[in-house]
Amino acid sequence: MDSSDRALLGVAGIVGALVVAIAFAGGVLFGFGESAARPIRLLAVEPLTWIVIAALVVAVVGNAYID
């Protein structure tokens, strides 16, 4: 596995983990019968979330290309 494959796999893992975390947190906070779009809307307007996501992506890509 070369560095571009590791970077792609790492970014896909981050996105997958965030989707699962958003679904779980939305279900816990708003009830599992509520709309799934509500926690995604809250995520979209929170700037700190995007900073954390960007930092995770930079860390994964940087780690893949350091080797």
C-alpha cells in the first residue's frame, strides 16, 4: 500500500466515523424518531467542527506522506 492509498483510506475512515458519530449523537439528543437532517444542519453551522475535521484530514494525509 503506497502513501496515496493510505491517505485515501484514512480520509475515508474519518468520514465514516463522523457519519456514525453524527447518527448516534443525533439519535441520542433528538430521539431516534426525529429527522436525520437535524444534527447534520447543526454540524454544518458549527465552525469548530470544520476546524476539527480539517485537522484530522491534514493529520492523516501528512502521516501517509511522511513515510
